Amino acid sequence: MAGSTTAERGERQQESSDPPLTRRRLRLPRLRTIIILSIVLVLLGVGSVWLLYGSSWLRVERVSVSGTRVLTPEQVRDTADVPVGAPLVSVDIEAIEARLRRELPRIDQVDVVRAWPHGIGLKVVERTPVLTVRSGEEFVEVDRKGVRFATAPEPPKGVPALELTVSRSSSAAASLRRFGEARLVREAVRVAGALPASVARGTQVVKVRSYDDISLVLTGGTTVDWGSGENGAAKARTLHALMKASPRARHFDVSVPTAPASSGS
């Protein structure tokens, strides 16, 4: 401890013995380095801002579209209204996504991405109809979420029609009052989504009379009593096995999947 103290005392005496001019000369290189580094950082910041916003190197020159099936790339591109020629960094991604969802309801999901250095990519996922609802002379397409997203003069091929025919029975009327038409449509969508692929391809009509009374009309006039939309997976398995065991049957009942039935030939 004594040796260390003596050494430190000697260093302080040496520093105090240095003339002021020598100490200033030692500080000048440090100050000069700090100033140079500050100037470099400022220039880099100004250069970055100019590169991103002021130069022509990072501006929007092309807009690519992927994922369309019914919509055309031109429809998506025109609706997106990407500001071609604007700095790529300034493009409002969220505004473009919101505009596409609002003006093109057929779009279920959309992802707008910057494709450096000159592009914007529009990746869309279209809604897939699982049912159609007749509205006058046109057909409204309904997706798996129950969203009515498009109207067409002809129903899409392979998509069953929804018939909402609530009977006059007191139970059916009570069902409509309790659940509402929108809920009954969602139940029909739920049933359509649970059908085995082999049955779904041949389903022409999904009939809804009440929450607990949903039935199917298949190709050739075969009918299926499905009941409510509950226990869809169990009903699908039961129907598949029942149709395999009784290929000539004309009517199937899986409303209670643990006690199914078939009839007709």
C-alpha cells in the first residue's frame, strides 16, 4: 500500500510539474477526433435521409401482385393505388392494406411488403365460397366465416346453394327469433365446412329450417338429415361410413351420430 501511494503521489507531482501548454497539446488530438467523428455522423445521417427520400435510387418503380384467383392483378393493383415514383420508405403500407380490404371484399388476407430497392409486393388471399344464397336474379357468395363477400349472375360451380326455409311450426319460429337469420346462415356454413370431401363435392343444396333442422340434398336427389351444426366431425365420419355400407340408400340420418339411419334404395 505504501509503495502504491508513493507511486501515485509521484505521478501527481509529475503532472503538476508539466507546463500548461503541454497539457493543452495532449487534449487537442482528442478534441479534433471528437469533432471529426461528429461531422462524419452528421454527414452519414444527412446522406441516409437523402438516399431514402431525395434520391431516385430507392423509389417505387413496380407493383407486383400474387395470390389472385378470381380477381385480376390489374384490379388489385388499381385498387391499391400505390404511389409509383414516391420514395419506397414513405409508402403507407397499412393504408394500402385497409383500402384493399375495404374496396375488394373478396380479399380475406392481404400483405403489402416493400421489395427493395424499387418494388412493392401485394400478396392476397381470396375468400373461398362454401355456400351461395340466391338474391333475386343473382347469387351471393358466402365464405367459411359466414361473410357475404361477392355477387354473381351465376353460382360458382361446385358450391352448394343455401335455402333458408323456416317452417311455420312454433319451434322453427322460436329458433329464428332466438338465433336470427345471420346465426342460421353461420350454422349452415358450419355444416358445409364439416362435410367429407366426397360428400361436399356432390352437395347441391343445404336447407335450413331451424337451428336443429339442417339437411342436405345431394346429386341424384339423395338427402341427408344433419340436424344442428354441432358434432360436425362425428357426423361426417358417421355419414361416410353409412354411405359406404349402404351405397344404394336414398336417405341418411346422422342428426344423432351415435344412432344413424338409412333408408330407400
